[in-house]
Amino acid sequence: MTLDLFPAPRSFSLKKGRLDLTRAGWIVLPKGCSRRLRERVLESAATIGKALNRQIRVAAAAPQSGEVLLEIRLGAKKRPEQGFELTLSEAKRLLAAGGEAGAFYGMLAVTQLIEQFGATPPALTISDAPDFPARGVMLDVSRCKVPTMATCKQLIDRLAGMRLNQLQLYTEHTFAFSAHQAVWQRADW
């Protein structure tokens, strides 16, 4: 069995068997998480729900009824801010992250696994953390078509999905700033 995860995690180990998530319908948020993380988890829950053809709910605490698909915990010992450990087994479905960035990256891995395997992903443990705290792309918008705000947002989402956390726009005389005419005037020579 192969795992098609992008980017490839630092380490993973497949366990014996597969999970049965046909009744799992809840993702439990970590205590005191930010609105940003909650929104990202809700986005992942929607994507997972599409893959499983049912609604996945997100809760601030363990639900009184229903099966938990995943519990997220923050402040995992020996994990960097952007690192995570994902354990999927019949006994334990836990995403332990160093911080909210790690929880976001771990949710991306969970989403990819469920998109790949549906309601029966393999039992496994994934441990991952980036080699560098800052990973990014520079986009030169001076010499080509200038992207719209919608295109920039789409690009940011796509880059975040690849665990890149910076987008730098390189500009020269492309933008006519009213307070800085010296930068762009006579740029069409």
C-alpha cells in the first residue's frame, strides 16, 4: 500500500489493519483554539464530508453522542510549532500538534488520507515537521500579467496546501501609487 501525501511526511509507519470511519462524524477542536484554526478545520471538515458523502461536524468538546473521527490537541511535547503527529487506529484517532500551524498541516494530511482511502484509511502514525520555519515563493508581478485579488487568494490557498507559509510579491513599476509617482512615472518608456 502506498500513501499519496503531498508533501511527503518526514516519517510514517503503517499499522496492521484499516479503520472503519463509516459512523465517524465529529472532529474535536483543541481547547482555546483561535477562530483562524476553527475556520481551517471547518474547511477540512467540508472537504472530508464530500469525500465521505456526509456531514462532518466540528465541536469544541467530545460529543455526547456520535463517533469521533479525529481529536486535535495543541502543545504536544517535543513538537515544534509547525510539527504534528497523527495517530489513526481503532483505539485512537489523535492529531497532536506543537501549535496551530502544526494542527493545520496535520488536518491537510488527514484530508488527503480520507480523499485517497475514503472511510477505510489504513491504521498509521505520521510524524512531520518542516525543515525550515519559513518556506515560500516569490511571485514577480512586474513583468507579466498582474494577478487579481481572487487569483492571489486561490494561489495562497494552494501554497498553504503544500505547507508553504510565505508569498512574496515582487513589484517594480507595475502599480501606480498616487503618493509615490517617482516609482512608476515614465515607466512606459
